[in-house]
Amino acid sequence: MRFTLFRSLGLGFLMLAVTAGLAAPIKARAQSAVVIVTSFGPGSAADIVARLIAAEFQPMLGQPFVVKNTTGAAGTIAANEVVRARPDGMTLLFTPVGPIAIQPSFMRNAGYRATDLAPICMVNRAPLIMMTQPDSGMRTVADVVARARAAPAPMPFASTGPGTTPHLSMVTFARIAGVTLNHIAYRGPGDVMVAMRTRDIEIFNDHPSSVRANNLHPVAVLNPERVPDFPDVPTMREQGFDVNFAIWHGLFAPANTPPAIIARYETACERAVGSAAMREGHERIQTPITFQNARDFGATVMRDSDSFRRIIEENNLRQAE
């Protein structure tokens, strides 16, 4: 990655530069607000955590931070906004995995690639959960399969956009289970919850924060093992379907952002995730904090991008929608 060149500098100089950067912002930018663009709307996990980060960064870095919600096109509008921004550290992207590791392969012309953004840090990672309305009659994966097979028309399921992890996880599940489902895409989790309440949608795979906040029933955890926040919810594997998907959230800058700026935010991010406010915020959305530095997060981005590209190509999903 471009910012790895910074590692060639002496360790002492590196620590001095980072410490100095944290202690005092660049004077020319001292009164300018750094914009953290989120790829989904207010109340989403991305929005909640972005605001926690902004609140931690502001006193730490001595600059105002604002969060901007840029929704639509499965997060690619937000990503394109940051890709095209000046690489000066004044515009950042806080996003889940989909717009970075999935959409450049899924969409015919997303307008960018993962390499057009410089990873700064991963903040959290949580497995998807399959969820239904409590009175839907679908309490297990077997119930979901039975309902889908008995339905006179393909049973609808929701996603937060074509090619998102909620979409690809359900497509993978449907293929393994041998059922036909009808994909209906929405702009964000809030719109999906409205559709769930009106019964336009019967099933949804998404971030754990959607379950308790909307009084939904967790059918299965899309993770190899059960998770502490939902200890009584069996995994997909336990219910006979080897389907594993997770959503991480991370912070990015435009490619070609100077290494010193990346390092400054990386250090701030590591300090921020250890704060009491960040821990409490993640407890509210039932999401474990999982910090990765810029180097490790960059490796995760490349690995996940390759994995999702293979899923899309092998299942011919790029032309599906």
C-alpha cells in the first residue's frame, strides 16, 4: 500500500511525528471541520459508530469533526464522494465492508476500486443475524425453508442494497437451501424496518443491532460459533447450513493521503476504541470492538475483496441485478 512507505522512516521519527500530530493539529486547518462521510443513514450502525469516533477525535486532535450521511446505491455514493475528495485528511469515510470489498466487483461500474481508498483502521466486526418478526411463525432456519417452499410466489427478503452483505448472504443461503427468494433492496436499515412492520418483507439478514432495537426474532447467527450477545441463538451451521458472513466497519481516507496523516488518524483510532464511551456505544448495538491498524486492516480489505469477488463470479451475480 502507498502509506507503507512511511514505515521506512526511523522508528523515533515515526513516534515523534505521530505524537506531535496528535498533540497539535495543523494550524492552517485548526478551525476547519473534518467530515466523516458514512455510507448509510441516521440510526444505522455505521452512523452510530461514526458519531462516537467524531466525539473522541475532536478533543484528541483539536479539530471539529462532523458526520455526513450520504446514502444510496449500496454505499457507493458515499465511497465515490471520498474517493474524489482531496487527499488532505479533511474528508474521511466510515463504512461497512460492502461498499469497499463487494460493490467494486458486483456493480458494472462502481466508479472506484478498493485500492482507491487508504485503510486507516478497523473498528468493529460482527456476524450477520437472520431475523424475522416475532409472530411470523419462522423461529428456526427449518421454518424459513419450509415457508419458502410452500409459498405460492418467491418469498421476499430485504437488503440494504444489491451486492451488500445482507444481499449476498441471503443469496448464498437460498442456493444452499435450494429455495427461491425474491430480493427487494432498500436504501438502509431504517427503510427495511418499516417494510418489516408492514409485512412487505418477511426476513432479513443484517447487523445484530437491528434485532433488539426493533424487537425482532433472531433465527440464526451467520458465524461458525455462537456469539456472547446472543448465546441462545444457534448458528447457521448448527441448523444444517454452512453460511458465514460478517460485517466490519472501518475508517478510510482517499488514496494518496500523506502517510503522516494516515498514521495520525490510525493512532487516534487506537486510542478512541479504548474509551468508555466507545465501549458503551458498542454494547448498545451488540457489536464487539475489533481494532486493526492500517497495515492489518489493509490486508483484511484485500482478502475480503478477493473472497467476495470469487463468490460473485462463481454465482454469476454481477449480471443478476
